[in-house]
Amino acid sequence: MQRIEVNDIKVYAYHGCLPEEKTIGGEYVVSLWVDVDFTASYESDKLADTVDYVQLNRIVAEEMATPSKLIEHVGNRILSRIKQECKEVTTAGLRLQKLSPPINGNVGDVAVVMER
């Protein structure tokens, strides 16, 4: 298997348990990877024989637009859609970072890393 990565997708979204997070929102960064067999695309040079980066980016944007309390929940939705809509994908994973989380401390980000 080979891997496609789409890194550092920047999104402004409204996830969190605090009421302020749902009104003010915050910045997030999503990087994802999918394992795919490139054999057909090596030979054909056709987009139809691989996974389209545009589709992956769209899935991330759409799922990030639906508020959740937990970033784990959002990450799970993203991976579920990738596996559902991109039949060529054998494994999908992501790193979802919440920048400047509202916790008492000087923290750059919190993140979840998930793979399915």
C-alpha cells in the first residue's frame, strides 16, 4: 500500500464544551492520511484511479462545520465519511489540533490522533 497525505488543513470551527467556544469559535488544523493501492493510477495517470485530494479536503471542511463538544467526535466523523465515500481507502488516519485551547495554561494546542 501507498499513502496520500493532506496536511495542515486550516479551519475555523465551533467545537468545545464551554458555551464561549460555540459562539466565538477557534482555529483548528487537520492533517490526514489515507492508504491506497496506487497500481491502477501508476499505469493510467487518471484521477478516477486514485483518491482525489479535493474530496478529502471537502469532507474535512464539511465535518468541521458541524459543532461537537469533543474533537474526538469530529475526528471520528471525518474518518467514517472517508471510509464510506472513498472505497479505495484501506486505512485512514488524522491528526486534529485545536489551537490555543481555553485551558488554564500556556498551551499551543491539544490534538487527537486517530486511525481506522
